[in-house]
Amino acid sequence: MTVTRFGLQIPRFTYPGVPDSALFERVADIATTAEESGGFDSVWVMDHFYQLPGLGAEDEPMFEAYSLLSALAARTSRVRLGTMVTGVTYRNPALLAKTVTTLDVISSGRAILGIGAAWNESEHNAYGFDFPSTRERMDRLEEALQICRAMFTEYAPSFSGKYYRIHEAFNVPRPVTPGGPPVMIGGSGEKRTLRLVAEYGDASNIFGDLPTIRHKLDVLARHCADVGRDPAEITKTKLCTMVIAPTAEQADKKVEQIRAATGFGEEQVRAMLVAGSPDQVLEQVQAHVDAGLDGLLFNMLDAHEVDNVRLAGETLARFNF
């Protein structure tokens, strides 16, 4: 099963001229436009409580992810819905499994569990979450994956680990998706994260330029061999930023605006982007697929102007895997 081919992540909730009271309607408009465009088969939101560095100030608006996804489930009918990605430290794993199952039922089987080890220490400190060592967070992630899988697939599972436990935990109503919502594990760590993907993941989201992507996929393939799994069972994706415009010249102007806003060098910015006219975007998408990816997930910093989302989706709808 391919979890997603092309997804749109909505990374910002600060839009020029849009008051807080109208933010959800604009986000819903972005999601429905992505669906109607024909090119996006999934919509994602960040599981953060503060805006991220490089995207805005910490005190800019940020919706709670699963409340937002449940609302978007009522406004859409086809796209899958998930977080990019839930921090394991933010929720008890049993509660997380219940939450994602509820999203799956509400959306008639369109939920994806996106999960990772968490990284934003600032919001942990502000909200009172413990922020343990990387090793402990990875250990917690593995236990959480085991609990979520069990609650998706078993009637009354029990589990006792170092950090989490459940005892005959009912998860009713059951997920609509057979076997439960697919699990996407975010991150590119070669020793632990990609090993967890091989053992527990339906999908992986990694980062990097094309040589890095090829290397990470080779590492994942070796982990799959170690655990006796066919890597073709795992949907391999990358999160990047799309800058698209009707012409290359217009796209270049947008890229320069991003470079000026972030302070990054031109080469650094270009490495983060899929950018250009529709034909140029398709060429870059093809290069990523040729590198071994099954799909791409896109941030669009100008998604609040929904014509940009429509152009992106209509462009991606032309791509043949």
C-alpha cells in the first residue's frame, strides 16, 4: 500500500489580512483546494504548539493538530490526513492511538499516524513537558509504536515497558482502516530512526539532497534486510518546500524573497526547494523519484493564496509514476 504520493503540509497560520477568528476558514480553503486540484492525495499539519524558527515568531498562531485535522475531515472527502509529525513526548501513546483512531472513524478511513522523537525544547519547557535525552526519546518512540500498533490491531492489548504501560486497553470504535491507520515515522537517523521504520513503519519521511536521499534509502534497505522485511512495503517520502509560479522568472522572484527572509545563502535555499515553473517542478519531482522516493510532501509558504495551491496540485496531477 502506498500511503501517499503527493502531500501538502500547511505550515503557517499567519496570513496577511486574516484575523484569528477567520484562520480556520482559510486553512479549510487551502485543504479543499488541495483536494480539488487532483494532485494532492494527503494533507498534513505540524504537531507543534509554537511556530517554528524560520517560519515565524514563536507567538504566531498555531492550531492544535488533531482538533484541526478532525475539522478538516469534515470539510474534505478524499485526501488522507496526518501530522508531520507528532512528537512522542506530547501525548500518552494510548491516548494518541485513541485520538488517531477517532480521526480515522470521522474521516471514513483517511487517518495517518505521523510520529517522531520530538525536538523542540522551547515548547516542551513552556508547556511543562519533560524533554529527556535523545536516547530516551527514541526508546519512548519505540514503546509508543508498539502500543499504537497493538491498540490498532488487538481487542484488549496489554503492554508493560520502561516508560509506558497499558492494561487490556479497549479502543472502540475500532479503526475503519484495516489493521489501523498507516504509521509514518519522521526522521533520518541511521542507527535508530530508520531501524524503527524497518520494524514498525508503513512510511518514512526523510530529509536531504538527492545524494543524501539515496544514502538514507540504502541504510533503510539494510535495516529491512536485518529484520526480514521487503523495503517495497514502506512508502519512502521527503518533506521539502515547493515554490511554483506560471513562469520561471516569477518563481525566481519568490525564491529570492525566501532567501532574503531566512538569511540563508542561495545554494542553501535551493537545496531546500523544489522550485520553478510547472515543467521545472515536474522535472525536479522526477529526479526525486529516480533517486528512490515513492512520494513527496510539500510545504508551500504562500499556500494562503489558494491559486498557488491549485497550480501546484494541477501540476502534480500531470506526473506519472
